Amino acid sequence: MQNREAVQTKIPTGLDVIFSPKTVAVVGATERAGSVGRTIFWNLISSPFGGTVYPVNPTRTSILGVRAYPSLKDVPDKIDLVVIVLPAKTVPGVIRECVELGITGAIIISAGFKEVGAEGAALEAEVLSIARQGGMRLIGPNCLGVMRPINGMNATFADGIANPGAVAFISQSGALLTSVLDWSRSENVGFSAFISVGTMLDVGWGDLIDYLGHDDATESIVIYMESVGDARSALSAAREVALSKPIIVIKAGRTEAAAHAAASHTGSLTGSDSVLDAAFKRSGILRVDRISDVFYMAEVLAKQPRPKGNRLTIITNAGGPGVLATDSLIGDGGDLAAISDATMGELNKILPSAWSHGNPVDVLGDATPELYAKTLEIVGKDENTDGTLVILTPQAMTDPTATAAELQRFAQYEDKPVLASWMGGPGVAEGVRILNKADVPTFNFPDTAARVFNYMWQYTENLRAIYQTPMLPMDSDFQTPDRERVSAILRHVRDSGRTILTEYESKQVLAAYYIPTVQTLLASSADEAAAHAASLGYPVVLKLNSETITHKTDVGGVQLNLRDEAAVRGAFDLIQKNVTEHAGAQHFLGVTVQPMAKLDGYELILGSSIDPQFGPVLLFGAGGTMVEVFKDSTLGLPPLTNTLARRMIEETKIAKALKGVRGRPPVDMNALDQVLVRFSQLVVEQPWIAEMDINPLLVSHDSIIALDARVVTHPASLREDQLPRPAIRPYPTQYVEPWTLRDGTKVTIRPIRPEDEPLMVQFHESLSERTVFLRYVEAMDLTQRIAHDRLSRLCFIDYDREMALVVVRRDENTRGEPQIIAIARLTKMRNAVPGQKTEAEYGMLVSDKYQHQGIGQELMKRLVGIGKDEKIDVMWGTVYAENPEMIRLAEKYGFTVTPTEREHILRMEMDLSNI
């Protein structure tokens, strides 16, 4: 070991040079009044951030009294960050010089790139290609710049720096950013970071959410978004960060006209707004409609607990404001809490007889501060309520200041949010100040407060969706999809030059995934059709079988309710005649024969299509011939769990009917959930499917059946690696395998799941102090290791970012209950520079009782395999020098072991790209 060179164990994020530079060079700095180059340079030198700023300008020897340099290579210091304020055509040359000098961060202020067309897009591609060669990270182009108010750095051309605070604000619009900056000063709102991203050539939403999610100074992240960029990266980052920090987005482009404007402004395609809503819900992002709501939500989520549901109790001293709040609440999906009998009894004891005796709780205009407080105390305890809004109007008998003083002790009450609306001006100002200081958010108008409450519970719902691990149904002896059959059908369609499956082929695809379909037989002649009809039993349906015509009714290709052989023969001839006349004889390949289904139930639609930003998207709703008229549908991202499937169903109006209405029995909702889950599995596992819909999916009390189906494939010209992929990665079932310990104990090795948290508590209870120290290289007591916040993060993971394998055995002494006996983890490095080598850190921990059973070797082998599958170039870990077993294991698998700058800590590294 004496010959081993010391290496660093810290992996840089790549963005530190942008947000915490020690040296900054402004290329294009100038003294010209009103110019961007002058403003940026002045902002950097007038807001000290503890670093050095160098102006770069080949035509001047000094700028604003600071010595200027003709080029970057002339600067007598190592530069961390370059701010470029030059015409677009000169930017590639500057980036090339940065790469030559080893500069790894740049903010490109310049405009004139892809937002101006093809020539600008080509220029961007050139800049990115050069930057990748040097491992650079870029903000912009066409942006305002970056502020870091907490350390004083202002690399923007805005008018001054923002107040320091805990909100990170990211915007694709520089003009909006400056407007918010101006507003924030009057409202005394502070920021941990203020970032203009421009067209996001390199650093995107995922990078920034990741970075700010791990930034101690940032408590919430606010985003103004015009285009999504790398959807999978953004959603992956959001799903992790949203669990600890609110992510609030205002997204431009809800209307078709606005979407077009956004696309022309950013040079990016804009996908369906409804799909975006579904993606945000699935990843824990809260979407709001107004700029003001963005900052309301940043405030209330920082000050108040999230409501567990949508039921609000309103306390008011005037009827009108209570009605306004109620309308706002109900209009956006919230609900008035039902007052329990016990609560009603307590309120009757303290309130005047003329009180409203309902919700809103009108305490009348002469309510004293003490009465307000006692009312809040009573209703807050009611289990029917999820939050409280207190409204005060400044009537002659009220005391806004004293009432606020009384209520401040309920700022954190019963783990439910308390909001306030002190209506008025100077007369209520002191009361507002008292409430705000006590962390009770106040609003000028009660309908605004009710709208904010709705956002709060919707945010809670979004976070619940995150915890739904997108796990595909497990194969079993009873239901294992015939994947090869489906692949063969899709391959045959592509090989024949088609993209559209026949109805018969489509139903075979569905049946292979256990989605019930009506029995369908092919007939190429009237005789064959009659024979099939006799075997199925009358009445039957005949439908056109064609490889080119999908809308069969448009060409007279459907004949219903055929009750005898003569009717079947006549229908066959009529369909052939209709198709020949309307489309041509070559489009007629015969018919399908199906039993005539009793339309005693509800017609639904279940479909999928490809969104340009988020890949496969699912649709569920009311179906039938009027599907496009009623538009009662909802969207979701695959894959689905049963819970997510049910949530999709319940977002539609027809959901109420499915649960039973007007004496009709309810449909089997569990079975319907399962159909949606299987359908989502089909979408994820068969990426050659571009579009698919079942319409109608007929559901009733005792049956679910797909009556008609349509499947469209991607063109054969598309390469396998060009096929759209799901925005959310499903549970990796390919890594679930049985294994046997050296002593013959049977175990299962599988990726970890969120529901493993209780098992992880038991696992840590089984570890000795020595084992814990060797793994963490420090003493870490059990209380720390099994803290809920820690274990929930370790068990709930994004499989696109890391993989954790657990070894699970069934303990016969505890009636077969599972027990985790080992865990291994492979974590990709965040904010790695695209185009550079990808790295992942590994770690491993085996329960003392099961050490020396070959578990470490098996887990290491599997981690190396996963690393190769995930295209990781370098896999590394750290180990205590006095842990010879782990060192031998690493060296056995080809890791190089070298000292680090930390005493007694070694680094183990393997280059997987050469394996």
C-alpha cells in the first residue's frame, strides 16, 4: 500500500463553479453606459461575494477602474466562472478558449441562438459540443444571468441584487425575473438563488432541482417554466427533492395561443398541457396559475403543516366573506368540513344563539378576541376538519390587533394549517404583523386564502403519489404476459410495411396481457363466417378485417345483432360490397365474427399515446361514440399501481356512476384497477406501440370486456434506441432473483421498496457496533440509523438515480415474515457533466449473523452487472483501512485500492467501461 497514490474522494457537482466561484471573468465587459457588459461587471464588483472579478476586453486596458485583459489566457489567475456578453457568433471561440484553459463553468448571456431559427440552433450545437470536450457546465444562452444573494454574487444585468432568503427562484423569462425582483423588494421577500436559465442548452431543470434540493440555504424552489427540456431528468429530480422541499411551478402555455407563443420564444416544442399536469402530480410538483400564488405557497408551506385532506373550517365575523371563501374553496375541489355533533355542542355553549350553526362558523360581528380564540380551539380539534381559515372584518365592535394576539398561540395547532384573512387597511395592519410574525399566513381577501388552502391539500395529494412505487405486476403461474407473442405480432406488422394492427391482431395483443376481450374469430368467406357464428351462438357481430382501414363504421364495415345464418351471409356480402365501393376491393381481407355483447353497463375508453416531452401517456374516461364530445377523461403516466389507477378513475365524472347509481350495482372497481395496471404494463414493456385505445371498454357489475381495440406501431425506420421511454422508471423486476446462502438458506435478492422501512429498522437492530463503524467509518447510534426521515429516503428511491438491493429471507420462527439480512447500494453521481465519464458510488452492509455466507461476493457481482447495465463508467467506494474483508473482496473483483486524503480511508475504484 505504500506505493499507492493519494486520491480525492469528493466528487464535484459541476455546478459549484457557477454558484460559488472564487474567480469570475466577464468576457465583453465594457464601460458603455446602459450596456449589458457594463451592468454585469458593475453588479459583480459592487456586490462583494468574496471572489475576484476580471474584465476581459481586447480594446480597453481598464474598465470602471479595474485592469482589463485582452483575452482569457491573459488573466493571471485560475478562472472558475466565465460570463459571456458577446455576439452569438463569437461564443464558440470563447468556449473553446475556456476548454483549453480548464475553465469548467460559463453563463452565456448572449442571444441569437436556437430562438432565432436553424442557424442559431446549429451555433448552439457547436457550443455544446466544444463544452462537452472540456467537461464544462453552461447556464443559458439568452439569459439574464445568476444571482446568489446569500453570498452576494450578482452575475446578472438586473437592477441590483435580491434580498437574501430561503426561496430559490428559477425562470425561463428574464423579463419576468426582473419584475419579480422588483416586487420582492417591496414585499421583503428574500431568495437563496435567483437564476435565469434561458434556452437551457446544458444545465436544465433536473440539474438545478438537484443542486438546490441539496442546498442548505434553500427551503423551497419556485419555477417559471416555458418548456420542459429533459422530462425524465426533471421528474426524477423533483420526485426526490419534493419530499423535503416544496417545488412550485407556474407553467406558461395553458392555452393553445400561449403554448405557441412559448414555443416560438424558446425554440422548443410544447406538449399537451394536460399531460404536464399529470406529470407534475406524479412527481410531487405543485402547479399554480398566478405569480402571486407562487409566493403565497412558498410562504404557507414554510410556515404551516400540510393538510391531510381537502376539508376546511371557516370562522368569520361576517356572512359575506365566508360565502366568498366557500365559493372559492368548492370551485377548486375543496370541501367544507362537516361539524361533528360533539363540536356543535361545544360551540353552542360559547357562541351567541344567533350564530350560523354550520360551516362557515359565523361568530357574529361583536365577537371578542377571546371568543375567536376559543372557537378556533374547538373546531381545530374536530377530526372532520383538515384546516382552518379565520376571517376578520374590521367592524366597530372588533379588535383586529387583540384578536390576532389571542390567535397567535394557535399558529401550530393540532398539526393542521391555520390561515387568516384580516380584511381592511391601516386598521388591521398591526394584527396582520402579529400573525405573520407568529407564522400564521395572512391574506387581504378570504377567497385568496381558500384558493391557497386548495393548493395545499393538492400538494399533499401529489406527494402521496410519489410514494406509489411504479411497480409492474409480477409474473405468476396464473398471469404471465405472453410478451414474445406480442413482440412477434408487432414485428410482423412492421415487416409487412404497416403501422396499424388489424382489430384481430389488436385483441390478441390485449389478451396476451390478460385484458379481457370479446372472443373474435377471423373469416375470409361467408361460409367460414356462418360456421364461426354457429359455434359462438347467435346473435353475432361482423366487422371488417382490414390492414389499412381502422374506422370501420365510416365504410359500412360493421353489422350488428345478426340472429341467424342468412343474416350472417348477407352481412358478409354487404360489408365486402361497401368496402369495395368506398375504398377498393384490396382493402377487404374478410371479417371478424364476435358474439353480440349486451350493452348493459358503462362504455369507457382506455388509451395511450406518445407525448413529445414525457413519452407514453395513458388516458381513461367515458367512452363510446361521443367520447370527443363529452371529454370526460383524465391522463396519467405509466406504469400504474392499483392506487394510482384508482386515482385516475376517481378524477373522472363517470367514476360516481361506476360506484353505483340509481339502484344499479357498482362495477368491480378492483378488477377495473387491475385492467388499467395491466394496460400500463403493456405500454411500458412494448415500446414499439405508438398509440393504442380500447373503445369501448364495457364494464358492468359482473364483467369487464374490451369490445373494440386499435393499436398503432412506430414506423420500422425508427431505431430501437429512438423509441420513446416512460418519463418515470418502473420497479426493475429484472433484478429480482432467488439465491441460496452457503449454509443452504433460501433468500431473494431484489431492489428495495418504500414499504421495506419497517424491515430496515429490524435490520439495523441486528448490526453490531463494529459492523456499523466499518460501514460508516464513525460511531452511529441506532436512533440515528433508524430515524424515519433517514430510512424513508433510503427506502424510497428513484431507480433511474440509484439502485439498492436487499437480501430477504423468510424466518420460519416468525411464520414466514420477511427479514432483510443485507443491503447494497449503487448511487449515480449527481450533476455529472454530460459527455464525461459517469460515476457511481457503492456501499454494502451485511447483518452480523449472516456474514461469511458469500453474500458480499454475490452482491458485488450484481452491483457490477447493474453498473454495466446502467452504462456507468467508473464504480467506486470508500473503505476503512482496518476492514480487510472488504478490501480483499474489492481487489478480487478488479478494483484498484488507493489511499485518500483522509487518514485510514481508502478508495476502491473500477473502470467498468473496459469490461
